[in-house]
Amino acid sequence: MNILAIGCHPDDLEIACFGTLGLYKKQGHNVFTCHVANGNLGHKEIKPDELRTLRRKETLAAAELIGAESFTIDVGDCTVESDDQDVVKKLIEVIRYANPDLIITHDPADYMRDHIETSRLTFTASFSATVTNIITRSPEIEKIVPIFYMDTLAGIGFMPTEYVDITETIELKLKALSCHKSQIEWMREHDKIDFPDFVRTCSKFRGLQSSVPYAEAFRQAQVWPRITTKRLLP
Ligand SMILES: [Zn+2]
């Protein structure tokens, strides 16, 4: 299968679904990742242009660890708009290129606006990617792809319907997270949290709920024709 995960900021996929992506890759599937925002505002000292470049490097290092091909839509932080047609078109091209069997993205009720807009963008672009008369470099894809929403930050307000046992890939997930050095500093200063501990704790909590050491949680978008009869998650 082809798996496409679309996160907002450069480190969001590492937080919520990198254990699952690592498993997919181990099972021989093709994994594509994409971040919509470039992360240019996520630091107290590093200036936006420099940070944008640095965060792309951090993202590529993390993607390499799980053997994923990584894309960016390169929108500035705090300016992600799901109605921006240029951005929609760029995302359509990524979706068409990856030709996914399923897409993972943010829950529409996640904790900040850029995440919510990314969820909406993904929903819109994955429909539009099937429309022949919208022209991009890659041709249209054949069907409207199932979407799985990944856990919200700290799991708040999110009721999972499916869990993935990531015990085998938890250390890989944390290693990928540690590629985002700028964010470990930012989260310590801006949010007063130990970022790797935060992510391990969330995975352990979802594991507790599903009777395994570590898990990631998802729920599938329940709209026609995105519903499936067979399990697509590992
Ligand atoms: Zn984020």
C-alpha cells in the first residue's frame, strides 16, 4: 500500500503517528509524509528564515529514519488557511504523487487553528485530487481515499476507534522526535514540558487503554465513500 501522512508542523507526525508509519515501512509499504506549515515561528531565539531551513533539515532526518519520502507545502506558521486555493492545489499534487491507499491527518477538533485548518485542507484536497479538470503535474487519482484522524495533543477530546500497537517502534518514534532539536528547546521554554517524555507518556497511555505497552490511537472519517470494510491500519 501507499501511506500518506499529512501533518501541520514539521514535528506533528512524529508526535502522533510515527510509530505507526515505522510499522508500515517495516511491513514493506511505501510511506510518504508531508507538513503544511514550515515551522518558522517555533523558537524564541532563532529567527523565522533560519528556523524554516533548520526545521526542514530536522524533518528530513526524521523521515529518513523510517524510510519515508517527505514533502512540505511551506506555509508560514499561524497562517494556514484551508480556503487558500494555491495551498489546496499544492496539496492535491502531493496526494496525486503519493497515490495513497489511506491518508492520516489531524483531527478536525485538534488544539490549535493551524492543525484544524490542515485537517480541513486534507479533507478538501483528497476529494479534489480525483477531479480530472483540476490540473496539476500528476494526473488525478482514481478514488476518494479513506482518512484516519490521528490523536490530538495529549489525547484530549479524542475518542479512538482503532489502536495500533507500536511497542516495536516506540524507540524509533522517539529517535525521530529527537531529530527536532529546535522543538525540544521550544517546548521546554514555551510550554514548560519535557517533549520526549510527553510523547512517550501519551503512547503509554494509549497502550494502557489497548492492553499493550505502547500504542497510537486513531479514528476513521465516517463519511461516504471513505468508509472501509477491512482494517487498513497495521
Ligand atoms: Zn503542530
